[in-house]
Amino acid sequence: MTLILSIGAISAADDNSTSKMDNTNVHATSESITNDNLVSSTQDNNIKQSNPKSIKTDTDNTISINKDNYEDYGWIKEDDDEKYALSYNGNENPNNVTFVFEDVDEKLNSIAIFNTANVVISANSDVEFNNVAFYLNNTTDVTLKDLIINIDENYVYSWIYSANIIDVSEESSSTTIENVHMNCNLPPGVELPDHFSVLKIESSAEVINSEFIIDTYSTEVDWDQVSPNYGTNQIMPIRTKGESNVNFKNNVIYINATNNNTQFPTLYGITFETPYSIISNNYIEIHGNGWLYAINIKQDYCNVTNNEIIVTGTNYTGGIFIQDHSYNLVDNNTIILEANTERIEGSQTEPVTYGIVLENYEYKGATYREGIGHVINNTISNNKITCTANNMYGVEQFGGDNTKIINNIIETTGETAMGIGIIGANSIISYNNITVTGSSETGVTVDYLTAKTAGIVTTRGLNAQITNNIISSTFSGIFNTNEKNDVIEENEITCSGEYAIKLQACNSTVVTNNYLVAQEKVGDESVYSTTETNTIEDNLPEPEMIETEITIISDIPDEIELNDLIDIEGYFTANGERTDFDSIEIFDNGGSLEVITSWDHEGGIYFTYDASEVGEHELSFVFYGNETHTETESILIFNVYDPYEKKDSFIDLILDDYVYSGEELEISATLYALDDDTPISDATVLIKIIINDTVVHETQTITDEDGWILYSFDTTGLNGLARVELIFEGNDRYNEQNAYEEIEIIVNKQDVIIMLNVDDEYIEGEDITVDGTVFTTDDEEAVMGLDIDINVTYSDGTSTSITVTTDDEGLFTAQLPANVLGEATITASIPENDFYNTADVSETIEIIQKPAAKTFLVIAVDSEVHSGDILTIAGQLTYFDDNQDEHALADAPVNIKITMDEGVFQTINSTDSEGVINYEFNTTGLEGMAYVEFTFEGNEYYLAASATDEVEILPAKQDLSIFIELDDEYELGTDIELTGMLTLAEDDEPVTGQTVEVTITYSDESIITVESTPTDEEGYFWATLPANVIGQATIFVSITDNEQYNDVTEILTTEIVKTPFETSITVDTESTIYSGDTLEIDGIILYTDNEDNEYGLADAPVILKITIDDVITLETTLTTDSEGMISYEFDTTGIDGEAYVELIFEGDEDYLASSDSSVVEIIQKQDLFLV
């Protein structure tokens, strides 16, 4: 069975295989839209007719013809059944001409062009060809342009030439049909021949910027597989045939097809049977009923791109069909299809739309096997397909290998809506965006591909790659049956069906890393499989889990007496709602205690805990969760104690190492149980402070809830080593405990004196050196190891600080920056410390400006330049420091002054980071001496400096023109003789005595440069270059670095070619030889060089062919020796008859082909009797 094209199950009428369809019950309506509604209101139906454009050669060959003068220009009138035809024969008349029709006789029915080249047929904008056909035969580069053709029910086709409206024969080539407006009204009843076309092309052609409005009727297709007209019908509006490509671009096609009361009325709008053809940027609109198809491709290597296609009808509507061919591209088309959404009562064919169909005639519906038929490597990409009908296929493939269906947007709406359907193939289906809206998941169809609502359907195939697609479906996203080794990855599917992906009888299929959301299932759960060999994993999203929680409402104390029974109540919730649960396990310090079930339907929890073990307890209530519910846990922490058993206690006392007399002594400690670190709260603790064995202070305090003891003691009047004791006398639960620590109470801090030594003045940018001494006030002892803060406060209020430390003699030194001019204050201070009181001292200094530094300015300028050139002036400004080291002076303003007779030019530039200044001065229009002066005026930091120089501005260089004579090509091995002329550009005056540099760059990028002869008194020069590399050579002719003239270069190209040498071959044999003898064959091949010298061609391959009785007995290749000769011996045993001996040299890029032959009669020897 062939794919359902026209087609609906091969128009359903030709199917003689497994389908049980009764064709007698198929009905088609005769409804059709009117001609008034044929043209879409959204399209501009008016093609602008422009004035005819003439072909121009050496003269204007445009000829205006009319019904009165056509015979004057070679047109011949031929009668045709009360009509007549006009013909023009280029063998008898001029070519290279444009004919512009000024009027058309109403009896004219056809125009024929024969044996012509470069002819244009056009017409004035007000001329219309009514019921006139055009026929082109054996023409080259003929153009039909700017024509209006009207065809109606009065059309009588010509029996002289062709019945088609425009017919281009297979003997023609390079035809152009441009800006042709055709309006055809051919209703049922108009007599037309079989396989009639409005436009039929059988050779290379281009149809552009034209419009075809066709009102016709649909007819049955010839589906007899042995018929020479298989797959065709009576009316095929636009059709191409043959082996030459046809380009069909930027055209508008409107077709209305009326049912001609046939059982399966079918119409193919455009049928292309020519390879390497292009159908692009066209607007195609077809309406009617029956089986309507926009574009039908029946050849290899065709491109169907960027078209907008609209087809509406009652039965089947189709967009683009590829029938049994390969390597075709269908890209970036917009396809809108509509058919009836309800099935026709009693009909076994449902209304169907096919967006894009690919059909392999050799595939008959069984399981896919690679290599069946001729369909391979077709691509369907970037198309936008919209289908509305009862049953739909956005893209359908019936057999074939390695099809790519990528990046398409598909939307189908109806009873059963399918995005992409593939049977018996291996295909790549990737990056498509598919929306299918079907009211039923499955339906009834005569198509082998079952009617389904699904984004992608593959069946009976192998190795399908279904990846990165976005699918929205009212049922399944992907529905595959009887597939093997498919890969379904990285797809995003949202559907309303039970499953996002269905795999029926599929094996070794991988379904991973997809995002799948079905009606109630997601991720892996939304994939249905009837076999166990498929891999289904890592698909998202994860199922949404129900959040659970255990809430304990009982107030459980932190401390529980041993053997108490504690009632614990709570409840279980799912997503915040109380509900029952399967089980909750209770753990005590990690050990399982009991498993409980729900107390009631509201998730009640009731449990009695027996406090049977002393110590800290963690009581956990754990719900383990399941496939739908999350795990949850609730924890209670408390301590079980024995009221009749005391525990050991411990005091952790923390004290500083010392405290100054008069400060607060801070006492910090914790009291806790020794075995488990439990804090002991509300316990009475005695505090004692003992100095020199005397208790100087005693008090009691109470521990807080965390067992802490915090106490402050005033040390005024005390000094020496103090012992602090804490005593806990125990209680009913804990044994007594005590602890002690010692702390040094230090007497008061000493006063100190700071002596400061600084200079009165410091220079800005240098360091301020501060020296000082620190000693005690009481005994004037040096204070060592004491930190001193040194601060300088500048006149602007800013400050800088540094910290230094006194040495063993109490001395310190600090260095601070002298940053700001003016008065500054130096302060030395003692910060807070443990042994000495704070103190400070200040001194005032003056920060003064550093004396200005000496500068040096140099200038560099060319000694002379030509007027119009840029004069570049450079200089550098430096200064000397105190050590007379030289440094660059950056960002300094330098006055630049240029003085000439014409005036003074002056500007200011700044030096860069290297002290350099560069200036460019345009000398256009200036001549004479120029005096250049650089001046730095100095400032408070740097002294002034200047420098001068002079330059002569010479008269301006003159512009030149170079004129070169060069042939288009040169023979390899010859010389390229180049002749040129050098003139002044201003007035074309010859320039004499100048040498021109000539450089040639060959195709292999090698370069040779020569100098020309000096130009003579007329400015001419000559140069010779070798033509030694085949290919295009570029020649640069230039004058550079000349004192009188500006640089000029002329660039030319030429071709270096090599003409092969002619050869001749000679064969030498006997004319007669006896059968059984050896036939000796000698030959020689010679070639003639450019000087007509003849040489033997060595190492040349020569084919020896011996033919006997029209049968090639021997064919071998021999190689000539160093003298161009060959020799061969042929055994004639058993051979009788005439032998045709040929020597053939097929030639190469260096030598032309040649051949020679001879005839040898091989005869049988006769037996003799000796008497």
C-alpha cells in the first residue's frame, strides 16, 4: 500500500492491498467557494504592470508589433480551426530582440517561439492576451515578461502547438517568466486535453514575481501502477518535468477547485518533477472540495522554502508532499490547512489534513528495514503548520531513512489531532513545538498510520531520535508502537491524558531526562510501557509529596522523677490537615520503644512513657513516609532523676590573673553535676576572699537556672595575693563541693613624664623625625617597653599617627610624613595600660616648601618637509633633583610656537608620563623657513626652560597618474610585456626620467619585483615579468618614497594559462594473420610543442582495445616508453574473424587526447592431406 496522498489512502480508490474499504460508499460534496471569494482579502491581488524593459546590445533592438505589422518582422500566421497562431523562428529571423505587443487580434489563440536566443516577449500595460497560449521550443534565454493573460470558458486550445497556456519544451533552456499575470476560469464542461496545465515547463527556467489565478475543477488520479501516467490526472495547473532545475520564486497562486462529479476529485496545485529545483517565497492559496494539495515534489534535491500556503476544503487538504525522493529540504514554510471537522455520513474516508508528507513507494507497511526504496536524507525544518479537520497529521512520513524533522511549530485541532506521525522509518525528531487538541484519543482512518491524538507517533520503525521537543496534548504526548532502539530524551510534555508517553510493544527504547506532566502522573510514573526491555529513568518532575508533621500537645517537664508514668498526647497532620496514619515508631535515646497506630481518624497520638532509667532522655516520634507522604519526626528531651540518690557536683571557677586596687574583682563560676554536666540551679554558694590568711570578705549567693555564679567585689584599699574560695555545702540531690583560685591585687598606676625633641622646620615631602624620652615622676626612672602614640596634625586639619615602643633607656624615635604646608602640631601620648597613667605632650613645627628644581627642555624636528606633509615636532622636559639626578617632568604645559612669514601659529600641549611632548603641524599651503620654539614657563616647584629649532618647508609633491596596458591572459612560460604611461594627475603632462616598481603576485602567493625602464619624453615605460605560475596574477605598479611626487599605485590582474599540446597516436599491425599466431601491435604517441617541434610522449597511459564481432575481447592500459612507443603481443588461438584494434590516449591538462585504429583479418589455417 502506498501512503495516503491524494491521496487519502492513495485516493482510497487505488488501494488493492489490506484495506477493506468499499469505495462505492464514499461520497464527496460538490460545494465550492465562489470566484468572488477566491482571492484572500488579506493579500494584495494587484500585480503592478511595469513598462517593458528592452534588451540592449550594441543598438536598441526593441520592436513594437501589432496585428498589422507582425509579418514585417518575421512572424508567421498559421490557421487553426477559425483561429490562428503566430510563430517566430530564430533560424530564419534575428535573435537578440525584444518584441512589445501593442495590440492583440481577438482571433489569435497561440504564440510560438522556435529556435531563438535572447528574445523577450512583452506587451504594453493596456494589452491583454485573451484565450491565447504561449509555446517555446528549442529556445535559449527567452523571457516572457509583463504580460496579462486571460483564459475563460471560450478557450479553444491549439492543435498546432500545445494545449497548455504556457508550455516550455524540453529542448529549450534558461527560460524566464517574469511579472506575468494569468487569470484562468476553466469550469467543468470546458473541453481540455489530458494532463492539461496552465504552466508546464520541461527544461531549465525561472518563474518570478508572477500571479496565477485559476478557477478550475478537480479530476481523478490515474493510480494504475503500470500506466505511464501513474500519479497524474487531467488538470495539473502548474507542472515541471525533466532533468533541469526550475526556480519558482516570489509568485502568488490562487486556485479554486470545483468537484467535477467524480468519485475522488483531486487537484495538485504545483507538481515539480525536476531535480535541484527551488520553490521559495511564494503565496499559495487553494480552496474547494475533494482532495486538494498545494505542492507535490517528485524529484531529488529540491528546496521548498519560505512559502505561505493556505488550503481549505471539505475532504483532504495537503500542504507539501515529497513522493518517493531524497535529499529534499522543506524549510521555513507557513502552512494553514482546513477540512471538515465532522465525518461525512456514510463515507469511509474521514476529512483529513496533511501538513507535510514524505512517502516511500517501496515501503508496504511492514516493520522497517533500512535501505528499502529510494527515500533518504530529507529534511523538514523551521516550518509553522496549523491544521483543523476531523483527522490531522502535521507531518507524516511513510517509510524512508534518516529523515530530519526539526524545529517546526505544529498546531492541530479536531477529533483526532496528530503533530508528527511516522511509520516504518528511522528519523530524527528534535526541537519541535507541538500543540495537539483532539477530542478523541483514537479514531477511524484509511491511513496505515492510525488516527490518534498525540504530539508524536512512531510505529514499526527503528532508532528514532525524539529529543528536545515541547509538546502539549489533550491525550498523550508521544505514542509509539512496535518500535525498537528509540531514544526519547530532553522533551517537555504537558498533557491531559493518563500518560505523557505510551510505549506499546516497543523494545530497547530509552526514555530519560524528559519533563513529563500527565493528568495525574508526572516524571517516570507518567510513562506507560507494555514491555520490560525499555529504560525509563531520570524523568522530571518528581511527584509532589504530601508534607506531614507530628505535633505533641502535652507539656512535658524538663525533670522527671524515676518511675513516674508520663502521659503524652499529640496528633498527626498531612498538608496541615489532621488525618490518620499507618504507624509511628517511638525511640528512646535511639532504641526502638514501641510502634503505635492512629488512635482515631483525626491522627490522634496517645502514649504513656515509663521513666524507668535515670539520665538524659531523647524521646523521638518517627513517621517514615511513603511514595506520597514525606518523612517527619518530633522529639522530646527531658531528664529522669532518682530523688533518693545524690550526685557529685563540680565548680568551674574563672578569675583574671590580676586586678588593680580600687577596681572591681569579677568572680565568675558554674556549678553542675559531675557525671552529665547538668547545671545545678537555685543552689546556695558561700564566697570567701582571703589575703594573708585573713578573710577580708565573706558572702552567700544563689546559682541561676544555668548554674552560673556571678559576683563583683570592690578592692579599694587592698593589695597583694588574694585567695577566692567558693563553697557548695550540697543539697538533697547533689553532694558538697568547693573550689578556689588566686588573683593579684596590684597597687595604683605610676605617673610618668614625656620629653619631646623636634626641629622647628621640615621640608614638604620629607620625613618629620620625632625623638623622645619617658621616665617616672616619683623617682625619674626610665620607663621601658611602653607604647607611645605619635600624632601629627597638619594645617588643613588632617592627621597621621604611628605607635612606637620605648627601649631599655626609655627612648623612642618616630618618623612621620611632612605632607601639608604650614604649621603642624606633634603630639606624643601614653595610651591606657596596666602600669602607668596616661600622659601627653605637644610641640609645634613649620612645614615649608621645597625650592624650585632646575629644568631642561630639548626639541627635535625634521630639517625639511614638503608643503602639504605633516611636520612632526617632538620634545622632552626633565628636571634635576637635589642629587642632580635627572627625571621626566610629567603633565607640564608647554607652549608651542611656530613662526613663518605667513604668521605665527601657537598652541599649548602637556607632557606625558615620560616628559615627552609630540605635536603634528599641517604644512598645506606653506613654504619657506619655519622657526619652532618650545617654552615651559615654570612654577613654584620647577624653573622655566625653552628650546628652539628651525625647519625648511619645501614646495609640495605632485600627484601622479599611472596608465597600464595589459592583456587579459598570457601563456605559461611566456613573458608578460607591460607598457605604461606616467603623467601628472593635475594636467596629464608626461613625467620623464622616473623608474616605476612593478610587483607580481602569482596564484601560489609567490612574488617577483622588477623595475621598469625610466619613463621617456612622453611618459612611457616598459617592464617584463615571467608568466611562470598558472592562475590569476595580481600586478602592482607603483612609485614610492619619491622626493618630487606623492606615492601612487595601480593594481591590475591577468590570467596565466596553459594550452595543452596536440598529440597524435599511430597503431601498426599486420592486416592479415592466421588464428593461433601472435598478433604484434606497435604504436607511438607524439606531441607538438609551441614551436611545432615533434617529440615522443613518454610515460603516457594508452588504452589498447581489441573488438572482435562487436565484442570487446581485450581492453588494457599500457604505458609508453621514453620515446613514446608501446608494444603488445596478442594470442589469436581459437579466434576467427575481423579484429578491430584501437589505441586511445585520453589526454590530460598538458596534452590533448588522440586515437588510432586498424583492422586485422584473422583466418583459420586449412588442413592438408599428403598423398
